[in-house]
Amino acid sequence: MRNRHDLNFYRPEASARYQHIDSLFGDNVLDWALLETHRPDLMCTVPSTRDGRLSSVTRLRKLGNHSRNKARISAHRGQSSG
């Protein structure tokens, strides 16, 4: 997989270990509480993207570093915003 060094992979829980791919994850762990909190917002983007009403470029732009919706952005990325 090209450019994998630019990607952040997240473990489902801190104790999760994988025999062959463990080195890809580092210490990154999903924040499940954050994902559950923002689940309705996340689920709103899925049909729009699937149906072509919201392009992937627009979605990525809205999820950029300079957006005002930091909590929602963090939920899309699966990490805590703190």
C-alpha cells in the first residue's frame, strides 16, 4: 500500500494486538464514546455521499483542519478532540 506512512490506523481497544500488522497501529485507539455521541451526524453523510449529492472532495474539505466543528471532525476520524 503506497503512502501508508501518511495514514493513522486505530486499534478498536488498547489491548488489541495483531500478529502481522501490529506495527501499523502505534498507540492510536478509537474513542468509541465520541463516535457514539456523533453517530447521527456521521450517518447523515453516508447516504449523501453514496447517492452522489455530496462529493468526497466536499466532505474532505468540510472535515479539514480549519473547520469550526472540531468534535464532529474528530468523530469522523475516530479520535478524541482533547
